[in-house]
Amino acid sequence: MPVLKGKDYAVLLRPLGAVEDATKLMNVKEVTVSAERGRESEDTTDGSVSSGEALENTVSGTALYHTEDSLAESIEDAVVEEEPYEIWITNKKNVNPEGQYRAQYRQGYFTKHEEKGEVGANVSYDWEFTTEYKRAKDWMSLPEGIAQNRAAYGFHQPLTTDPADDGLAAGMNAPTGV
């Protein structure tokens, strides 16, 4: 059985609700996909009672900062402006007979952007994306062959023809210009 390598990931993103193709995050060095839910236990006279805490579902990574890449700056702006985004994390090795890639789809917010530069080294930036609600999994098309699955915060394709018009998009704050 082949082992998934870090180079097999592809990360695509776009502002939530934008009617445009998603942009591939370039020069990614590292991607971390994390789901965490704490559990609390409380003793009672009838025994221990356990309850779950809220789900914390994040994607984070490190990428090299290219001098002509405006996406890093867009991520920083999204943190500052609290602009919601869509993000797809794909496994480029898992392709179905129709040529679609297995992917996770999320809506949420970038919560971190941090540039790091050392003398003599490439400048990189760390980013973190926090998922609102839960992630969805489906097959994803790259600009050809669109698979529609929009049911109740479903899986959106990273294509102009499938903008997110559910979930966070309905409750997005309009920019005030301030």
C-alpha cells in the first residue's frame, strides 16, 4: 500500500462566496490537519458523567513567500479583516475514474499569519485556518467536470461555477469601508 507523502497534498482557497476559481497555495512546505474535541468527566452519586466539548477543527501550514505571490498578503488581510474563506485540502494520489480528487472542504476563517525571515534563508509564512461547523469530504474537480453537492453546507467545487451560497456566506458581514 503506497504511503501518502506531504508533497501529495494540494491546498486551494478562495474568499467565501466569491464567484471565481479557487487559488492553489504555492510553495507549501508543511500542512497540518487537526481535529480535537476535549472530554470532561464529573463524578456524581450515580457514577461518572462524561460530556464532550466543542470541536476545534483547524488546518495550518507553512509556505515559502514568493515575491510575486499576492495570496500570502490576502491571507494576512483575511486575518485582520475577519474575512471568511473556503479551503480545500486534496490528496493528489487519490483520484477516481472520473479524474476527480478526494478532498476535504471547509468554510471558516484564517486566524494566523506570521512571516519568518532569517538572514541567508528563504522567507516563509505560517498560517492557520479555523473551520466553522464541520468539514465535508467529497470528490473535487480541478477546473473540468463539476460535481454538484450543495445540500445544506455541502461540498463546493473550487470553480467559478460553484460559489458558496450557504453556510457562512448567508451571514457574512458586508465590508463597511472603515
